[in-house]
Amino acid sequence: MKKKKTPNSKAQWKKLGILFGASILLSACNVEVRTSTEYLIEGNNFFKKRDYKNAEISYRKALEKSPNNPTAQNNLGVILNELGRYDESIDVLSTALKTDPKNPIAHYVIAKAYLMKKDLPKAMDEAKLAVELDKTDPIAWKTLGEVALAQSDNDTAASALQEALAIDDSNDATHHLLALALGGQGDFAGQVEEERKALSISAGSYEARLGLIKALMKLGKNDDALKELNELQEHHPENEELKELLQNKSK
């Protein structure tokens, strides 16, 4: 009577060893099969969560896969700007412009970086280029307005910010910036109107509420200003600027 072969035979263990080894190799191969686009999407998800450090890692991995990917370069430049690494942002985006010189996003992000570095002439040059390349981009117009405000050029700022709002009037920060430009022109009624628009979009905006208070004071509407000031001070009881404004109103 023949003996049945047991599953512990050397041949079967050898076969199992080969299969096991193959599965390890396949697993190892699967580690690096992600594409540049997948890393880009991952980075965007981190960016939405304001997880800028992990977003940076993902965008750099996307660029390892596709070094000339303009979207990854743009997004990495934005992230570096958000992290306050302005020189690195400018370097990354300058590389992006070598691949695509007509890239408005790169130009206005570089403009923002120069603005933060207080290099206003370069910031203005980049902002103007961004607008020239894409007159339909509200962020390009908004950036031009921001730079013009920093240069105390209220006329250019007001014009640029109005262009931005004509394209997209849902941005509270743009309404606030326009309010500042109008206030700089002496149009305090216009400033009040724009600050109220900003607050209708984002009721908790400290900058817009404070701008509204100052504009109301300029118009002599002291009761309205005091009401707004008391409300804002309740939310920011330790704010020295608000304390000073309250003291001045009490005199």
C-alpha cells in the first residue's frame, strides 16, 4: 500500500517559499506605483486641511515623479508662501516660469512673496504681469490691489479690487481691501458699504469690523461706531487697540 504524500514534503515547502517570496516582491513593487497626479491630489487634500507640512511633502513627491509639472510647482510655491519661506517660494515658482512663462498663478504668488518681503517694486511688477496674462483671474486683480495699497496708491488699488469683485464678489477679504482703498480716497461712506459686505460674508472678520468702526467714526456716526466697538471688544477683551479706541470714545 502506497503512502500518501504529506503537505510537508520538501517540494511543496519549496513551492510555498517561491510564492511567498514573489508576494513580498509584489508588495515591495506596489509601494512606489503612485503617480504624480495621485501625490498632487493628496497634497491638495492636506492643503484644504491647512496641513501645509504634509502638503509640501506630497507636492515634492509629485515633482519627483514629474519635475516639470506646473500645477505641483505652483502649489508648492503657495505652500512655501503660507509657511513664510518666501525666498524658497520665489525660487520654486521662478523654475515653474521657465517651463511656462505665461503662468499667471506663479506671477501673483511671487508678487505676494515679494510683498511679504517688503520689496514693493518687484511685487508690483509681478502683480501687473499676472493681470496682463489673465484678466479673468480675481486673485491676480486682488494681488495687484494689495500691492497698490501697500504703496499707498489708493486709486490703483480701488480700481484693481473693483475688477476682482466684478469677477467674484464672494470674497470677504477683497471687499475689506476695497473698503480700505476707498477710505484712503476719503470715501468713508463707500468704505462702510464695503466693510458691511465683507461682514455679510464673514461675520467674524476682525479686520472688517474694525474698519467699519473707524469709517463710522470718520462719518461722525459715533453711536453706531460705539455699538460696533463694544460688540467687537466683547469678543476680544484683551485687545489693546480696542481698549484704546474705547478710552478715546469715552473722553
